[in-house]
Amino acid sequence: MIQENARPLVLGSASPRRRELLATLGLRFDVRAADIDEAVRPGEAPQPYVQRMAHDKALAVSRRVPTGTAVLAADTTVVAAGRILGKPDDREAGLAMLSLLADTEHQVYTGVALALHGEIRERLSITTVRLRSLTQAEMEAYWATGEPVDKAGGYAIQGLGAVFVREIHGSYSGVVGLPLYETAELLTSGGYPLILGHHD
């Protein structure tokens, strides 16, 4: 059920996955993509990186919308062996990422930020995922599907990549790109009453 909001809400992301997840909360919202520099700073750790990205996306979009409009933004990154894995640049990079993630645990960090009335509130989700072992042929066949191309870490847990996932500890929606528990916390604290929202 779609409910009317107390104030306008904008999702600061072009990700169809984040749009679908936010839609499950039953709020009306518009979409505005954030155009910011997403480069990792030298020596920057995963947690401050994703939180900075979510913060900067929310801030950038909030400057382009009418006063009183809330902007929700998020950023997701995959971390393995201490390395931040973004989206693979090419086939070689994609296969290297899958090889690194195979038969081991990695973390998925997702930062969420809500900009409203000049204030930015933030939350963080960290989830541990373990993939099974993968053969070279499996990795090549998966890359050939096209699914890994625009996914952090080179796989999609909500798509064909799910068949590789042995275990997940944390937020499934956070791995997809928008942790709904943390998002509900932010929205209710910002005055958006959710039918199934966060309650203390």
C-alpha cells in the first residue's frame, strides 16, 4: 500500500535495486541520481568510505531539491582481504574478484544517509557473506551472463549470483544495496510514519 508522506522524499540513487527496496516501505518518492566523485581516498578504510559516499550523495542531491524535501542516499561496497572491491572494470577484473571471493568470507558495507532541514543522519550496515568454491568455468560462464558488470564485488546476491552464496550473516537487503532496518530507522526519525517501521 502506498501512503501519502508528510513531506516530499527523494531517493538519491539511480540504482533500480534501491528503488525497488525503498518501494517496499510503501512511501511515495522521486528519484534523483547523485553525481559525485566516488574514488577511494588513499588509506581510506571501508567504513568511513561508504559513510562518506552516502553522506556526500545525500548532500549533493539535497542541494538540487526544494527546501523541506528529504533525500535518502546509500552506498555499498564489498571488502575482501582488506581490499575495497568496486564494480569490475572489465572481464579480467571481474574474474579476479570472483576468484578472490570464492570459498571465503567477505564483508558488505552499506552506508545510508538522510538529509533533511540541513541535517544529515546516518546509519551503517555490515554483513558477512561466504561464497562456495568456484571453478574457472563457472566464473567465466557467470561473467558471460552480464550480471556482474555493474555490481560491487562482481556478483549479485539478488540474481544468478545467489547460487554461489553459502552463508550470509546480517542484512540481505543491505547486500542488495539498501538495508531496510536501518533505512526504516532513519525515515521514522525523520518523521515518515511507516506502517512496519522501527519502534523502540
